[in-house]
Amino acid sequence: MLEEAALALRTGVPLYLAGGFGGCAQVMAAAVGGSTQTELTLDYQLRHTPRYGELFDAALSADVAPSFDELVGSLVEAGVEGLRNGLDAADNGRLFVTDDVDEVVALVLRGLRQVTDVA
């Protein structure tokens, strides 16, 4: 998911981080806010993700291995404004932490209305 988020940032696709359910979205939302996340390191993934070493070695041999420093750096550099999701800082802040599905849907729809409004 981290790689896809970095790709969205690089290509200008709106990025919505619903972090209230945990997982990678929660860690990325914290990184966007500037918080250091040990989960977003190669060392952490090698120690905590079964068979990640095999996957990383295959990616390395195909010359497509991810650089966690670059991926995390793109999140930190983008900040909330760089998400280009039509939400202001307060709305993104809610999206980063809420576990209310209705609120997540409402926030994403609000953002989509803003980024697709061509009037």
C-alpha cells in the first residue's frame, strides 16, 4: 500500500488515508503528519512480515526494490496539502483517525466533490 500511495502522490491522484482502522493507512497518516514510523522501514518489514525477505530479494534482482526512505520521504514532503484530495487539514485529520464508516464515506465524498468540481 505504501508504494501505491507514493505513486498516487507522484502522479497527482487524490489520496485518502482512512487511518482509523489501523494498518498501513494509519501509519502513513502519521507519517504525513511528520511522525517517525518504525513500521515504514526495511528492517521492520524484514523482521515482522513473513517471507518479506524473499519478496525483497526478488524485487532487488529485478531492479524494482522499494526504497523505504524515498517512499516515506514522499509522504512527509507532501504533507496534508500534497494529498490533493479536496479535504482541508481538519477533515483530513478526522479521516486519519475515525473508525466510523459513515464518517469515512462522508469525508471521501466531500473530497471527491471538491476535486471533481469543474464549475
